[in-house]
Amino acid sequence: MVFRFKQFIAEDDRSTMRIGTDAVLLGAWAEPGTAQSILEIGTGCGVISLMLAQKSDARIDAIDIDEESVKQAGSNFLQSPWSEKLHPLPVSLQDLVSTSQQKYDLVITNPPFFTGSLPSPEPRKNRARHTMSLSRKELLSGIVHFLKDEGFFLVILPAEESQKFSLLAETAGLFTRKQMRVRPMTGKPVNRVLTMFGFKPCSIPLLEDLIIRNPDQTFTKEYITFTDAYYFSLR
């Protein structure tokens, strides 16, 4: 499928992870600021890296273990205005840790969510969607390896996973600095949590809330404003 954003086009038909609300939420929420180096773990078709390239001057390394996904990300990058700073790499985080000492200002990921559900009969989808190929501890170990002392790590997780992950992150020396809690609709419980981590402890993390849809299924004004830099129009 072809997705047309304001400043770029992204195709996702060959990727194990299709473009969805979670990726857009994370890409829109991220604030790279003056970052000069960014690592995206599990890039899929590359949409998050493209969103970051739109608002950053940083070099962006986008890794994924699925070669077809990386090829599609590379194709999407080449069609964008920022191809010179986007670098798709077909490598696992574990292998990259063993071969690279690069440090990044920002590390970002929309990681595998499923830890206990039945696996798909398709091996490629299993690797992308389940933690069997990248455990939470391996992910955090990789973050600690690649993140600069003053850098930040951004992640989106289901609400029920987020608290457990934050506790695990603390044991690795990463502390919550900011969170955004997302409700799919007014009156519904929080179903996604975006978190920014850093190496320095924060006594009172900044908390934000976002509701995507009104009860009549239209998008809220807040969500329209939140994604305005990327979507042409939302109703």
C-alpha cells in the first residue's frame, strides 16, 4: 500500500510491519532537536525514520533483521528529499552491538509487542511482531551500548507492557523522563504509552495525554494538530 504524507511517500507492501497508528504516533512525538545521529531499531518500511528526517538534520541509521523490509525502506528513502542522511542496514541489534561502537544522540523503536500470544505461521511476521528474536533485556542492553550519555531513547508500548518495561529499564540504568498516554477514543482506557528515557534520573517525569477519536469516530482536534506536519487532512 502507498501512503502519501505531506513531504514524502512510503510503501509498505513488502515490509513485515505495515504503517499504522503506533508508528505515526511515535514519529510525530519524537523531538530530535539538534541531534546529529539517530538509530531506529526495527525500521520496517522506514516510516519513522522518514518522519524524523523531515524534522532533523541528523544522520539516521535504520536497522531491521528482515531483508525485504530493509530493501523497501531503502526504496522509500531514495524517493524522499532526505536520501543522503537515511541509511538502511539489514542487521540485527545483537549483531550490530558486536560490530559497532557508534554512539547516538537518539535511539527510537516501535518494538515487537507480543510476548505470550500464539505465533503466526509466517516466520517473517514472527520475527517482527514477537519478542522471540529480540528480548526486552537484549533491547535495553543494545540501547545502553549505543546511546550517548546525554542522549534519549524513545519507545511505544501497549499500556500493560509499558510499566513492566520501565521497571526493567531502570535496572539497566535508563530512567523515564517523559511519557504520553494515548486513548483510542474519549471514555476508553489508555492503550498505548510513549516513553522517553535517559541515563539521568528524573524525580517528576513530564506526563502528556492524547485522545485520538471523539465518540462519533471523528479525530480530535488535539490529534489533528499532533499529526498536522505529516497528514494532508484528517476528519
